[in-house]
Amino acid sequence: MKRTAEAAPLRGINSMTERTFGNITMASLYESAKSMICTPLAYVASYYSSLIDKKLSLRQTAHILNAQMAFTLTVFPVDCPLTLRFAALAWLAAALRGCKKSGLGE
């Protein structure tokens, strides 16, 4: 008797949100990870909003933080290889373009 993939379906896994690890579902795990990331980002967004007197979204704040990290890696490592410096410069250019596209370059 040959077994095929259709003959033995997986039991208990109907969708991504129904997978469980003990008492924790994937959906609740996703939501808790999202809140762990978004809560500090909201504080930074309110801080940046007070600095520039413009309401910033979480996405715009993430773009600003990305540009800050790219700038730091472009400027500070003095004795790194030239290829890494060009990669950091390309990252900075892409981060600044992302800031402009999100409405921060106005």
C-alpha cells in the first residue's frame, strides 16, 4: 500500500493562526511581538514629533531611525574596508530616499 501526501493529511494544522505551542497561538505570539516593537517606537515617534512640530507616524519614525543607523555606520568606522564603506553609503542613500518617499522630505 503506497502512501501519498493526500492520504495522510496533517492533523491539527489548518492555518498559520491555529498552530499552537503549548497554550500560545501564533496569532498571540505575533501580537505580543508587535506590541513589544511598537510601544518603544511610539515613544520615539512622540519625541521626534515634539522636536520637529509635525505629527509622525510609526513608519516615518522607523525611516528616521534607519537613516540614523546608516549615517552612523557611514561616518564612524574609520578603519573599515572601502567596500563596507561604499555599502554603508548605499544604505544611507536608500534610507534617505525612503525618508523622502514617506513624506519627510517636504
